[in-house]
Amino acid sequence: MGSFIRNKKEKIKQVFQILGSDHTEEDFINTFKKLYPEDWQKVQDVWSYEEKCTPPGKRHPMPHPDRYMKEMYRNHKPRENNK
């Protein structure tokens, strides 16, 4: 599944810049939600749509919105620390 958040990498970078080096995963998630409420709503909407359209007993490719945000943090944090 491709990214449905426009300019996702730039937005993630912006959140890390705002937070600085001393932050938690929860800080990242809360800041992202606060800065980009439309994108957070999109995450929830896409997950909900896939949940409704997936036949019983089958899995869809998108993780739950909370897990999606945690993975987004974990996948991008190491790259930000190396810069």
C-alpha cells in the first residue's frame, strides 16, 4: 500500500525538528496528530474503510492507526538521528 499522506517524509521531519532530540514515541504521535489533524483523520478513515471492505476472516494490509503511527515513528527516527 502506498502512502496516502502527502509529503509524508517532510511532515515527519518537521515533527522531529520541533521535538528535538529528547522525546518519546508518544510525544511524536501526539505532535503529529496536533500538527496534521487532517492526515491523522485520513489514517483513521483509510483503516476504517479497509476494515469494512475486507471479508470476514481476511486481513487487510494496513495496521491499526495506533500501530501505523508507531511504525512511522520507528521507521523514520533512526534516519533523523543520523543527520
